[in-house]
Amino acid sequence: MHRPIPLPENPRLTPQDVTVVIPSLQGDGGELLKTIRSILATEPYQIILVTTKAQEERAKIMAKELSSSRLRIFSVSQPNKRRQMVRAIPEIRTEITIFADDDVTWPSTLLPWMLAPLEDARYGGVGTNQRLRRATSPNWQQRIWCYLGALYLERRNFDCASCMTSILLDKDFTEQFTHEEWLGQYQLNADDDNFITRWLVSHGQRISYQHHKQAEILTTLEDNPKFLKQCLRWSRSNWRSNITSLFCDRHIWKHQPWSTYAVYLTTVSHWALVWDCLLIYIYLDMASSWRSASRDTGLAVLAIWMFLSKFVKLLGHYIRYPVDFFLLPVSILFGYFHGLIKGYAMLSLNVVSAQFPDLPQDLMAKCKISRSNGSTGSKATDTVNRLPGGAAKVQTTTMHIA
């Protein structure tokens, strides 16, 4: 059974060794403001918000309202999550970097738990568990969508969010992170967290997941039919990343054999409706010569076993929110429907929704120069960018609030 690494009695790392980077398409707004305030409460060394040039002035106004010298604002000319993340790297002067989405709420106790594994030099990254921030008075439609979103987080739960800054300052990391391709034709903007996880595994770095109530991050998901689009983006991301891990990088076969079987291979093998129908068909064919009573009893046992297999992994959610148990049939039906989403995602892995300029060489050089100086979010749309032909200017602005 997994146990989080406990807090050390005399920690070497403190919140002052942490920089939090928030890539965001927003310059202000209630969710972003709530996110920044919750992170400021954990007292990191600094927070770097990287938004777009169009949102820069709004971000400055918000920063003035917060009146914190720990918040710095940068911008890039075009919205691109990976470029926004890389824009912050040369400005980081701490040993640890945490990437945060712009719609999360941190507990004030988070940082000590995220830093505990990094006391050990064998660990290069740390993830935490996530829960959905439940709406206060949702209507019945919102309740169903939120229920499905909560179950999604219950299944995936962990996100690798922090890592040693020295890893990010590696020029090879920066180059590959900003130029990762799919099928040799499309440059990825999404899947940034998957890339970082694969990089750590392929470079022999351990990753710890701190599953503890005091390290639990609250987040938001769509509470309307747009949730289906989120599922489609996540499914495309899983296909691309898991195929890369299984058949291109291949490090997981040696370093994570159980996860390879239980997580990665399910991308290509797990089709709920197909397998459930096949199980029932095989049973009925096998039991065709049985007496009617015996065949019916066996079918009931099979149905109960299939039901329990869909229920047991979500048991923790139902213990916390027993009222949601009455929505269990919704989750089963949606599990079958998700197979269609997964199939469509498989057929559209090369979808292109926007084209963004390449990262200029002067910024790449700045990242490399900063290696000797110190140590080194926003839920992006599932964007796969066709490789651009040339570079374009990235405008940046730094703002210090006294």
C-alpha cells in the first residue's frame, strides 16, 4: 500500500527554496486571484505568472491589488503553454520549481509535503493528489457533470507538479520540451506534464506521489457538456504520451513494470463495452448446455463481479460523499460512452487547432546562460501545432510590486 514520504524532523528545504510558475491565458479573474492567494499563503520564494501580451495590463492591475513583492508578471506574444513555462525558467533562482494551473486551490500545508521527497537526491519530481472543488448549490445537470469530473480525478488523482530546477535548466530539456513532435509533423503545445514525467523516468530520476490530506489540491472542471471536450483532450493526451512511453522511450518496461501493465497498456487494451459484451457472450456460449437455473445463477455472479470491478476503485469517493452512490449507474453508462470518445481521440491525434511561432534564439540563449546562476499550469487546450517555418518575436515584461 502506498504511503507518502513523511516530513523530516530537520528539513534542508523550506518554502523559500520554491518558485511557483503559473502559465495562464487569463490576466485576472476570480479563479486566478483565488489561486494566487492560496499559493501566497504557503509562502514560496516567488510566484511567476506568465500570461499573453494581450492580458498583460490586466495582470499588472491584479498584481497591484495583491500588493505582494513575491508576484512577478511576464508575458509572451502568443498563447502557448509550453512557451509560457519556458519563459519563466531563466528568471528562477530557487532550487525547486512547481508548475501550477491557474484554477487550483492549495492548502497552506502543501509545500512541506512536496519538499519532503526532494530531500533525497534520488528524487527529481513530486506529485500530489487532486480533488474536485465541489459546487455549493449546483442544479441537477451540474451535479451530474461534477460527479463525472470528480470520478475522473479519483482515477487519475496524481499529477507530477514539482521538480528540481537543475533539470529544467538543462539545455536539452528546454530544446526537447519546446520542440516535441508527434508523428514527426506536429509540434505539441499540450501534454507538458506527460513530457516532464517521461523525462524524469528516462533520466533515472525517481518520482514521489504525496497522497496525504495536507497535500491535497482542489481544482475545477467543466460542469456542463464542455466536460466532454475535456475528456477528448485528455484521451488524446493519454494516447500520445502512453504510446511514446511504451514504444519510443520504452524505459517504463524496466523501471515501472506494474504501471506499464496497470496503466500504460490499458490505453490500447481497455475498451469497457467491447470486453464486457465479450465476457457475457463467452459465458453464455460456455454455459449453453447447463440447466437454466445454474446458467442464470452463474450469469448473476458474473454481473455482480463486473459491477464490483467498476465500483471498487471509486470506493474512496463514495465513502467521502455517500450521496453520490445513487449516481453510480451514470458512471457505468458514461464509462461505456467514453469508449467512443477514446476511439475518436485515437483517430484524431494529429488534430491542429492553432499555429504558434517558434521560440526565438535569444530567449533560448538566456535559458542556457542562467544555468550557472541558480536553480529554476492554466489548463491548456489540447493543441497540436504544425511545425512552424520560422521564429517570431516573443515580448516579455517583468513587474515587481513593492
